Amino acid sequence: MSKRGVSVVAIMLLSATPAFAKGGWVVRVCRGFTEASAIKISAGAAGGKDELLVNWHSDNKHDDFAVHGKAATAKSLHVIADSEPPDGKVAMCVLYKGKVAKAMNFTDLLEVTAAQSDSDSACKCPKRGGQ
């Protein structure tokens, strides 16, 4: 196999790995419990600057969004989520290394901070491998 073929296979394997298996913060949208058509999600290390993570839309094929950069392994993560329409129900979870740290069940707007050691049983998302 050529070097290029090996690179393509490696990229395919990495992209097929669930975000939580990579060992950091992930924000998950619980599709079956979310009625909002769109959610603007921002995240960052607690006490730091929040960055736009994703503008999620109901037709988005992905539900897991890995936090990148230094915030990916921060001791605490700050998350802000804003739904459209404002009264649309949203169910999301903040995970660290595949474990639910904080459930986010709301309408309109919610701001939370989750620590790596937190645990929350109110997450409405179905469990997935490694969780």
C-alpha cells in the first residue's frame, strides 16, 4: 500500500472513533428528546473564553461534538446553549472521557459548568459504547 493509502486509512479510522473515546470533553445532543430546530453551542475552559462549538440543526447527522484545543482536557468546562425557537425543548449532555458530567435539559438558554469528576444521572441521551 502506498504512503497515501496508509494516510487515508489512518484518517478514516480516526474519524470513525467515537469522540468520547479520544479522551476529553464532548457535548452531546439527545436527538430523541430535543424539539428545537437549532441550537447554538459554545464551550470553553471554566474561567476562560468560550468559543463557538457548533451551530447544530435538526438535520445535522452528528450528535457528538468534541471540544478542541486546551479546553478539551480542562478540569472544568463552561457550556452555553441557546435554542431556536426560544421555547423549543432541548436535551443535551456534557461528557468527559465518555462519562456524563452534566445533563442540560432546558428551553431557550442554559449555561452550565461541569467538572471532570462530576456525575449526572439526568442525561436523556441513550448510552453508547464506552459509556
